[in-house]
Amino acid sequence: MLFKYKDIDIFVEESGEGEPVLLLHGWGCTHDIFGPLQELLSKQYKVYNFDFPGFGASAEPADVWGTEEYTCMIEHFVKEHKIERPALISHSFGGRISIIYASRNEVSRLVLTDAAGIKPKRPLTYYYKVYTFKVFKWLCNTFLPKKTAQTVINRRRKGSGSSDYNNASPKMRAILSKVVNEDLTSLLVNIKAPTLLFWGNLDTATPLHDAKIMERSIPDATLVVAHGTGHFSFIENSSLYASSIKKFFNIK
């Protein structure tokens, strides 16, 4: 189905009956990545599987959103559909939204899968790279014709930016730049729901170190480590993920 929020069409796939569960995907993904999980949960739960604005079948936001705006969108959906105490399952970027939502709303359960939200500790080389690119961009825009400057900047960006950044539209690049440095550590202590942390020990995007911070900070948290997996641990070890979800959600 489609629902509107601030004149944006947002796609949500519904299935099953029972207590509500919201599925919140990561950056660059769509609701499809949670297809097997949705099928599993739908046996006992009412599942709402989202395409975030700017992804899949959902339109881009009109403005440059941060995590707060994405969270407000979820809060609006929950209120509009009279959903009470939903469970939230998220991956990566979706984890940011889950953390904010669960820190100020009632939820029955929370699953954070290789979730973002802890500001990364970056080496000096990272900041050198960022600021030299900004200087390079300023020089191009100042001294080159507009069309030529954009071509040169795009060529440099493709050679140095992340795949998420390079594959995004200009609007979504601005959003990614805004959300990637948001630190949500202070909100973790406000999460009262039972929380399952599922993590790949080889994750370099959101390292296992982040999961251990979350485990210490969230009052009722359990960490399951999928050894030998990376940032998409729930796909790389789908059997362990399925068994962990079944246990956490009491699925027979």
C-alpha cells in the first residue's frame, strides 16, 4: 500500500495478522531485503515492511531529512494506523530510526541488526580526504565553467566516495551526509524494551565494538554474534538469524 506523509508517497507492504512488527531496512536497500523475515514473522504477527522515502517505490523527501524526520514519519504512520506497542526490526540505517523511536515511544521488542547510531572513530586521513575534497570542489566551482566543474567534481567523487554516496541522487547524498555523523549513544539508556542485537564480527561499516556499546547501554539487551559474517550478517548467516528471531518472538 501507499500512504502519504508531507505529500510524499511511501510504500509499505503488509502481511499477516497479530501483534504489529515494523521492518526498517538499511541505506541503499528496499523492503525486499527483509522478504524471508517478513514471511517468517507473518505466521504469527502483523508485519509492516517499509520502503523509506528515497528508496524502492517510495518518493524522495522534498527537503534534506535527518534521522529525526525519518523517525517522525514512522511515528506518523503508527499513529495514523492506530498501532500500539509495535516491535521494531532494523538493519544498519534503519537502526538509527529504531533507536530514536524506541527511546521515546513504547515498543514491545526491538531488534538491531548491524545497526548504525554510534559515531565512528575515524583516523586523521579520513578528515584530510574530506576537507581536501571540499577545497577541490570550491576551486572547481570558482574557476571552471559550471558544466565542466560538475563533470570534474563527479569524476573525483566517483574515485573517492563510498558506493552508497556515489550511487545516490544529489538529494539522497545530502541526506546521507547529514545522518552518517549523528551520534545516538545518549539515547540508548532510554530504550526500555527487550532488545536483541544481532551482529557480524567482521562488520566494518558498523563494527562489533558498536554492538558492545549498545549492549552495555540498553538496560535489557542480548547480543548474538554471527561469526565469519560482515555488515549483512542476517543474510550471510540466515539460519542463525532465523533461529534467533524465532526465539525472541516466540515463533513456533
